[in-house]
Amino acid sequence: MSEAGNSGPKSLENGKAAAYRVLARKYRPSNFSELVGQEPMVRTLTNAFATGRIAQAWMLTGVRGVGKTTTARILARALNYKTATSDQPSVDLAVLGEHCQAIMEGRHVDVIEMDAASHTGIDDIRDIIERVRYAPVLARYKVYIIDEVHMLSTQAFNGLLKTLEEPPPHVKFIFATTEIRKVPITVLSRCQRFDLRRIDAGALVAHLSSIAGQEGISVDDDALAMIARAAEGSARDSLSILDQAIAHGAGSVSAEAVRAMLGLADRARIVDLFEHVMKGDVAAALAEFRTQYDTGADPAAVLTDLAEFNHLVTRLRFVPTAMDDASLSQDERERGADFARALSVRVLSRTWQMLLKGIPEVQSSNRPVSAAEMVLIRLAHAADLPTLDEALRSLEGATPVQNGAPRPNGTPSGPGNGTSAVAQTRMPGGSGGAQTMRLIEATPAPAAFVAPPQPVLEAPPVPLKSLADIVALADAKRDIAFKVLIKSCIRLVRIEPGRIDVGLTADAPKMLLNELTTKLRAWTGRNWLVSLSKEEGGQTLAEMESTKRENAFLDAKSDPTVAAILARFPGAKIIDVRIPDAPEADADQAEVPVDPPADDDDS
């Protein structure tokens, strides 16, 4: 049951100040209505209790701090609910029952809580199995709550299976875990599973605001948003951070205090840094980063926030309602929407990939500030580069010139002009080539710099007349793995220009035909239709080579000269048959290397 207002820090007990209780314990939910963000589970349990379809075991899973252990205690309370007017399991726990207080405080004799992290062995499970035979002492059900159940050993899990499948009617099991994949499926199949969800940032903000009001603490809205974002969906983490922020701010919580405490950068300044980077303004980006670092922001945290804002801008392009997120500041909403309209998905994706690679570099570097600055320089430099499709269009449609001659770097002539020949649009306030921002709708390049379109000459298609030609092509492209697949898995039915009908062996990969189509298009410069024929087709090249080799060995063995050699040297055998490449050599003559005779080794 929530203890808000019951045991504040200024209350007295026996003439002494009561021990302070952290917010995560003080405001721990005591009934289902107080659980934050777990409405689907509460609805399921409500219907199950109302219809009497109460399971024998439950498995609660979710990230840390979402309420697994708290839910287990509330569930144990609901199973053993008893008041003067009600003596049956119930999810309506508004009135404190006979066993409720002891259960929520973890001291009820019939509700046994066990930490599987410190009781992992079969002996601990044997103890449970021995005790389940006895009826509860006071309550209706004997409830076993096993936290972090994935820590149990394999023997312990196996020992629990039979009891878990057919427990006595007076016993219920409640398991909690953060690593559901480590729990054997045989255990999961015997439990009713509930996945406790990460708590939405908006719900966390409302929850924290309510608690701050009950505590009489003044908290900025931006500070609540930062705490909710840092908690990552965990109610316990959010309350712990709020507790720390209250102590840090001496009774009031401001956005600046939370930012300094968590080592975060100002979100508005992150947006400024993002704009400098997207404009390609290296000097402004480095100056902004250094300012944030000097005020206490961690370099890796700055890049992480930059990546989060980049992700937000990308989401806003496709999900405009994402700006309704309560954890966002007004600056993030408005300027994020502007960036979403201005930047292409290709540029945002490229920035995201570069940040994903750069953040671990900063975290592992012994000079994180320098590493972070190098990441920002790369980002700003890439912002002024054309995307791949833009570069291809510029090569196909125009050749920039300088004094009548093409320029190799694709930039128009003129002093100080560093912009690409690809069409670009400038952000407001930007000037010069270094401040160009890649946009979706590009303006055409000035006609003075555009030469007449040149015809594109296509390379002549590579002629393919057999599987051997395809294998030779794969060999020329140094794709050895694909060459082996062609030789061992494909049976040719027919081949003609632009079309191949084949059969496949039983062990052929499922995507082999798609891969063959893609590679032929890339290697030959033309489209190919590769289809699976109903006909079986001929032998694979590997089978042909095997047959040819066997025939060569048979021919060699039947040759009188070879037979005489084998008879002359007991223990000798044919290990290879080769046809000489010299033109004057007889095509049917076999060169038969043989091993020298050995006393003990028949090689």
C-alpha cells in the first residue's frame, strides 16, 4: 500500500526522527490500480479472477525496475485476500485485508520469497518440494515467489518440473526474471506468462510529477522529461534519479541541476550542434561541442544525444505524431519537425550509421574529447557530400567544367566554392560551400556549369553458353564460395541469352536462384531470368568432374603399362590422372604418378 503522507522525512516516531525511506520504497505500489503502465496484465488478471480461472504458476518478465517483484507481491496479496466481508481471491484490494500488510512487507509466513541468484542449486529446490506438501499456516494459499529464476541451475529446473506441473491445490508459484530466454521452455510451458512493458515516458512524467507534488517538491517540466528519458522505462530508476536530484538541488529540482548531475548536454544545444553538423560548419560544431564539454557534458553522452535526436528527426518524417512524446522539449518538437521536412532519409541514415560507429570509438578511447571531435568532423564533412544516387545522376546528366575542362572532383569553378555539382539547398543562415545542407528537393545546378548530356555507353553483355561459363565468370570475379555452389547445386536444363532454366539439388540453399539472378545482372550488365524448371536437368558440374575422374582412373588401371607398373611395385596405387597440356602429347595418354614402394605404409 502506498505510504505517501504516512512516513515523510519530518515525521516522528518514539520522539526520534523516523528513518528516511527512499522514494522507490515509499511509493511502491500496493495494489493493481497503482501499477504504472501495465494495464494489459491487470486486465487479464482481473478477468481471470472474476471467472475463477486462476493459474497455478505465473512467469513475470521485463527489464529492471518495471515492477516484477512488486507485481508478485500484489498477486500474492490478491490470492490470499480476506476481509470481514470477503473471503475469496480478488483483484479489488482497496480495503486492507487480513494478510495484506505482512505480505507487502515480505514477512508473511505463507508467502516465501527466494532469490534464485543466491539459491541456485538442486538442494534449495528439494527444500521447496518437501515443504509444498504441507498446508499453509494462516493464509488461503502458500505462495512461492522466486526472483531472477533464470539463475537456477539445470538440475534445479529439472527438479522443479514435476511439482510445477502438478502442484498441490494450496500452492501457487510466481517467478520473475529479466532474462526470459535463459528459462527452459519446459518451465515456461507450465506457467502463465506476463511480459511487463517498459513504462511510457509520458506515464513516467505524470507519475513523477504526482510524487513530487505529494512530497512538496518543486520540479521543472524539463527536469522530469530528462529523468524519464534517462530511466529508459524503469519506474524504480526514475524514482532513484528523482531522489538524487532532490538531494542535489536541496529540495527543488531544476533542469540545470539534473543535467549537471547526469552529465547530460542541454537538449537545445544538442539541436544546435546537430544543425551545425548538418550544415557542414566544422568550426561552429567543434566550438559548440567544446562548450558543452566545459559545462560538464560527457563526450560519449553528447554523441549519444546527437544520435537520439537524429533518430527523432527520422521518425518525425514518417510518424508526425511522435512529437507528442511527453519527454520531448518544445525546442526538440519544433526544430525536429523542421529538420524532418528538410533532410532526406539517405542523409539521416548515413549520419546514424556514422554515429553508431563513432560512439564506441569515443567510449573506448583514452582521449574521448579528441575522438568525439574527430567524429563530428567526419559528420560535418559527409554532410556536404552527395549521396550515391545524387552522384550517379550528376555523372549521367552533367560534367562540371573549369575553364573549358572537366574537374575531377565534380565541383564547379570559382574561388572559395566548395559545393558539389549535385543540386543543393542552403539552410537559413548558411553561407558558403561549407554550410550547405543536403535537402530532399534539390534546385537545379546553374546552366553555366552544366555541359550537354553525354550518351552512356553500355558495356557489351558477357556471353554465357553453359554452366562452365558461369563458373568461369564467378572465378574471374573471385567469388569462390558462389562458384562452389554453382558446381555442386545447379543442374542445367537450358540456357539462352537472358534466360536460364535449372534444377536444384536437395541441399541447395533456398536463396540460390535469387543470388544467381543478382550476380549475373551485376557481372554481365544485363537482366537475366533464372527459373526453376520442372525437369530434373543434367548432372551438376561437380558430378561431371567426379564421373570424369572415375573414368580416368578406370582407363588408367586398364592401361597395360600402368598395370605392369602396379604389378612390379606391390603396394603402389594410382593417386592422380593428368592429361598433358603440351600440343604434341597424345590426348589419351595418362600420366600416372605413383608412390615408391614402402615396407609398412601402403600409401
